[in-house]
Amino acid sequence: MNDISSSVEQMTQGHKRNVQQLAVFYTSHNNIYAINIAKVKAFVIKEEVTINDTPSDSSIIAGIATIRGEPVTLVNLDAWLGQQKMSMDEYKLIIYCEFNHKKVGFLIRDMLDIVEKTTEQLRHTEETNSKITYTTYVRVQEKDELCTVFNAEQLLKDIGWTDDGEEAVNRYVEAPLNSSKMVLAAEDSGVAREILRKFFKKANISYEIYNNGALLLQRFKELDPNEIGMVLTDIEMPEADGYQVASYIKENHSNIPVIVNSSMTTDAVKNKMNAIGVDWFIGKTDVEALYETTKKFLLK
């Protein structure tokens, strides 16, 4: 466990080698799931923290854990995924994460490995199951086993931490942002794409949204760069991720603002994106920050 925890920061350098690092773990019944290591703050042994039961209407919420002196909402992934929950003492670990500046812990049965996958090895499956971002294969006891990377944005929406964006768009988009230039966006989460569409329409912005970075870069190369006022990109995407998008644009058209729109809001992720030369970083589904940032860079 200490080896895994100590390697987190080292493993998050994967964008320099065009790979994503996945923390692979077991849920109930030996189902294999994974999460991008860049979202992980720590791996915590469950027995070493205090967990308080918290009244909740949701079977997904397993209680509140005190981790590093802070209250952290515990989520039972088995319950959310529609699998049979185990008893609390069967969950050995907590994956302590940060999404959109919110701290959450995932109860898991046990860790399996940390693996590197190129973006080409990730298969996008959100169209068939909104709870799954993509799938890949990992080696377990000499066999290739299917591994599922779950959709964090959908989970946050399901536990009530993210709404559909309608109210926030109406509240924060104070006036249309009239610009002759287009915004290109790459976002692999359907939840986040829908919020972006509502925002762009309300703000009267010309836009195109693509499901991954490869499609955005393909379209970018077809357009006159002078037509593009801003690029908005997620980080964690199959085929080509946000690191590749930002790197290409900043290397070839450094004057075009690149804004990172991601649920990965840890300082380590921000530092790596800043090293590429991105212009700004906002938490995914933060409509207020999205409006202020777009106004700043699109109308400059």
C-alpha cells in the first residue's frame, strides 16, 4: 500500500509519454474498475479512519470519513453501479479523491494495480452506459480481464452534487458574449457536454463540441486559426487527451487561449497543465467560472 501511495505523484507524469495511469481495483464479486490516478489524493486503509453514519436518502452514500482532519463523503461504488453491496468490514480501502474541488472517498474491496494505458487503448462506451466513461483490458493472473473506468461526472450528478446546469446558466450568464470567433471544445462526459451546450447557447457563442481531443484537433486543423477565439478542453479523454490538445495548440498557435475544463482539480494536475502553457484552469460544471473565463479570453 505504501508503494502504491508513494508512486502517485510519479505516475501522474504520464502525459509526457502520451499515457494515462489508472488505479485498478476490485469491487464486489471481483469486478474490476479503475480511476485516473490524477484524481487520487491518497489511498487510505479504511480501518485507520473514523467513519460516521450519516442520515441519507441515498443508498450510495456510505457515511462521512475523517481523512487528514477533513470530513469526506464516502460513496459505495457497488451501490451506484447496481451491484450487491458487501458488508462494511469487507471493504478494505478508501480511494480519496478530489472532483471539482469536492472531496469524496470511494469504498473498494482491494487494490489490484496501477497500470499505464495509451489513449488509443481506451474504448469509449458512454453512449451505451452513462456510468462508464471507457473500458480497457488489464493483465490479471496471466489473463486479460475487462476493466471499466467509471464516469465521475455522472456519479456526482446522481448524488446531487451537479445539476443539469440550467439554473446556473440562467444565474451566471449576465449578458451575451458577442464575438465573431468560435470556441472549440473537447469533452467526453455527456453530463458536462450538455451543460456546455446550454452555456454556449445562452451566451450566444459560436461553438463546436467534440467527444474527444482527436476529433477536436482534426477539426482545428481544418479551420483558419484566425476563426478560433478559444479552445476549451477536458483532460481525461480517449484517443487524444487534454494534454495532447493543449500541447499541439500551444506549440503551433500559442496566441489561441487554451482553457482546461476538468474535474481533476488537484494542484499536481494544475502544475502539469501550466507547464504546457495553458491559459486558465476551471473546474468542470462550474458555470460561474466558465462565464467569467470565457468573457476574459474570448473578448480580449
